[in-house]
Amino acid sequence: MLSQQLSRPFARPITRPRPRTNVCICCRSAGVPDVFRRHYAKATPRKAPSTKAEAWRNRARVMTASEKQRAQAQGVQAVQARSGKLLPNFELLRWLKKSGLVQADPEKALVLLDEMRELSSKLDGSAARKLCKEHQIDHRDMYFFARACLYHSNHEVVRKLGKTLLLAASANQIDRATLYLLRMADRQDRDGGFRLRMAYNSPELAVARRHLQRLVDSRHLEAMVFRAKRMAAEGNTQQAIRILEVATESQGAEYQDHEAMHHEYSGHFFKDIEESRSESPWTMLATLYSKQGNFAAAEHAFSLGMEKHDDPRAFQGFAAIMTDKFSPLWVEYMTKAAASGSWTAAKSLGEFYSAPLEQIPEKLRHEMWQLETHGAAVEWWYYCLSNEELKYLDKPPGTKLIRADHWRPYKDPATDSALFMAELNPRQALAMEWYDIAWRGQYCFSDEENTLINEAMQKIVDEATSQSFAGGGLTGSRAGLPSKLRHYDQHHLSTEKHLWERAAVELDEFKKRIFG
């Protein structure tokens, strides 16, 4: 019996096989060679993939330094192409570097964020710290990268990446990230969260809650105020008071150092809403004391914040709680608060200087009357918001909302040719100045996009316009070349650009006279 002959197309047979030998199949067990099966030569081994295509050969060999730089540049360009769609805007990261909020280069930061985006939900504290170490980026910069991702104009994908970065930053013991996460969760619960699905008590914020407890134990000022605020809202007033008393007596209870002020005023456009609404320990402690009727302790807490720490919120709280509205003491402390940087106090002062004389107490009524009737007129220049600015405020095109021109840091031909000037009495001028400072503070440090301040400014301008036209004053867009040049000399001109700006204004007036 002969063995079956199989066809093997992938192997080539020997050219001269051995001759067949008549051997019994039973003898094969005795070690006789299998002469009934054809003998095949060994197939040639398959060549390595690196020798097939140029791409495989390029991958196998070591790249030169120039080729490495070229490949890295192409990778950075590919990542920058995803900027604004899957990653935050590259210009925003460049601004973070320029302002000193972060130390990482924007190109490296964008590549780091792209790798973190690819990890998606697998990104945790250890993985984020490892990636930061590989790219030689300080892990504390993750907080500002997350805030850049959470910018209101970004896509939802980018904002989701920002939340993941905040969780990773909180896992790496970054106090700003922890407080930001918990403040947002607390606000979401207060705005109407479902009781069985509260954001603050969610499992994903367990790491942030544990970090908050460690911050409170280490007497971190903002963490203690946040914990006391939640306890007071839950009804544990006495426990909140004890925490705040410890916070005010702590040696580390400094209101703001220079680095914190730099970070706050450099990153103002991030609009940390809950941080701007948070209270200082002295103000909150005094508020809780005043609710219990202990005004002596409340005054002591306010004085501690005013005298020892120069806290603007302490000045404003003392004026609002411990004094009568529009009284001389109210004006004194509210002015101190506004001068220290409180935009809400500036808004209150604008209301004071624009209020009717009947609402002013007798001690100040004569002084306010003197400002209205016995003072030189003040030239107040303004312009109306453009349609793009109105769109940002959710207002229809053509809505008349004014802005002060002396705050404008840029040159715009359209705005320069449409300037308006109103002659205000000194009291109206003070109201407009405080209102405009409040408008800028609201834009920088709050999420309130209402136009109540603009409407109050518009009301003052309308009153001044009617009075000026009735008395033959000069008010309107064609206020004359000398007054417009005087305005430019005061607010817009530098020594280098004085000649060119004057020529531009004169040319603009010449065009108006010729073409109407």
C-alpha cells in the first residue's frame, strides 16, 4: 500500500527523486526510510517586511536629527490643525504663556493636551502626571489648561476635556482645581439638581471631596470658607462659625498675595464665577453674627478684615449691614470698597450719585445740590456698542447701548468717526465714572451679562443731552474739532503717535465737511 501523493504548490519538489523501492509497509516500524513519500526541498524563507517597501525601510533605520525635527514639526502642525475643534484655541494657550500664568510652551502644551484627549476616560491623576513629566511640563499648569478648555466659546468636546483635566488636577492635589470643581457642583445643586443625583456627592468627585477635607485640616483659607458656607446653608450655623473663627485666627489667613493677584487679574477673562462670588472669612463671619443679632461681634469681624487685611469685601459688607443706605458713613466705606477693587461697590456708588435729591439724606443733600448746580461742565465722550458687541450681549442689532471712550485701548476708524460727547455736571460725571468702572468689573469678574448698568448710563446721558440742548450747550456727535482733539490728547495719544493721530482726526473732519 502506497501513501497518498499530495499536491504542494507552495514548495518545489526535488528534481531527481529517489527511485521507488519495493519495501513492505510493515517494515517502516524498523526504521526504514519512508521511501513511498516524495521528498521536498526546504522552501526559501519569506523576506523581512523592511525590505519590501520604502516605508518599512525608513521605519527600520535610525532618523537623523534634521529628519526628527521635520517629523516633530509635522506632528505639531497636525495637532494645531485640531486646535479649536478638538483642542483649545492655540492663541489662548499662547496668551497663557505670555501672561505668565503657565511656564509651558504653547506647542508642547497642545501636544500634551492631544495625548490626554486620546486617553479620554482612562486619564487619571497618575497618567496625567506621567505625561506632564514626559513633556517636561509642570503638572500644576493643568488647572489653567483645563480653564482654557472650559472657555465658553469652545465646543462641547473641548469642554469635556477640560472637566477631565480638572479631575486629574484635583487627583494631583492642586487646590484651585478642587475648589473650582466643588464650587461648580455646589452651584449646579443649588440651581435645581435632582435630589437623588446631586453633583456634589457624585462618585467622580470623591477624590476632590477628600482633598477638600485635607485642605480644611491644613487651614487653607478658601477651603475653610467654602466648607463653612455649605454648613451654613445646611443649617449648621454654629459649626460654620467655629470654622470661620479658626480661619480668621489662622496665621495663614492672608487675603491675597502678589502672585495670587497677578493670577487673578491676568486670567480675568476666565470668569471664575463662584470664586468671584465667594466671601472672605471676616465678611461671612460678620454676616452670620448679624443674622443672630450679635452686631458687636459682627462689627469686630468687619474691623478685623478692614484694618488688618484691607479686604474690600469687608468695607462693602460693613457699609451694607452696619450703616444706613446713602449715609455719610455708607458713602465713606463704600468708596473704600470700590477703590479697593469691588465692582459691586462701584455700582452702588453710581446709584448714589445718580439718585434724585429727595432720596439723599439731609446731611449730604446740600453737597449733592452744590455738585449739580455749581460746577464746571465735564466733557464725557462715549460711543454706541457695535452689532458684534450687541450680539455677544444677546441684544438685537441697532440697540443703543453706550460705552465710555476713554477706556478704549484700540484705534477703530468706525468708532472714531461716531464719537459722541455729553456735557455733564460734576455729580453726573461721578455717577458715570463709577458706572463705567462697574461695567468693566462686571464684564471681567462676573457671568452677569445684563445691561442694567448700560441703561443707567444711557439715562444719565439722555438727561444731560436734553439739558444741554435746552441751554444751548454743545452735545452730540459733531462736537467740533478742538474738543475732539482735546479728548484724544487726554486719553488716546502718546508722544510717538501724536502727529499721526491729529492728522487722522483732521482728515476725518475734512471728509465730513466735504461729503456731509
